[in-house]
Amino acid sequence: MKDKTRLILAGAILLLAVVLFVLGMIILPDTIMMQIQADGSAGTTLPKLIGLLIPLALCGVFAFFYYKGGKGKNLLVAVVGLVIYGLTFFFNR
């Protein structure tokens, strides 16, 4: 891909990750559930700030690596960070 296309894609991932981080800080409870057990109870819980910084860091770091190197696996990890946000919102609805 061209540099401009990689920049737009990495920028879109970063923008979406920041929007989801801010939205999570506003609407999620102070302790968020990151995993659920088979019976539906809370498996792993984290403070809200830490639980939302982990996927933000994944998105940010690997979107930057994708922009610089253009490797698809970096893009995949950045998208996994967005999926983690989606699961976090789903588990804490």
C-alpha cells in the first residue's frame, strides 16, 4: 500500500480507539469486567483506567508500526485492540 493509504488507515484506527476510550471513561463503571466465566459471572476485573488503556496502547503502538513498516500483522494487532474495546463494552452493558 501507499504511504498515504497506510496513514489514513492508521489514523482512522487511532481516532476510533481514542473515541472508544473517552466513551468508556464516561459510561463504564469504575471496575470493569474484562473476561467472563462459562457461567456468566465476572472472571477478570480491572480498574476502568487500566482496562481502557490496554487496548488503546495496542491500537496506538501497532497502528504506528503499521504506518512505518506496512506489515499486515501490525494492522491485525491494532484491529484486535478495537475488538477488545467492543468486548469490553459488551461485557459491561
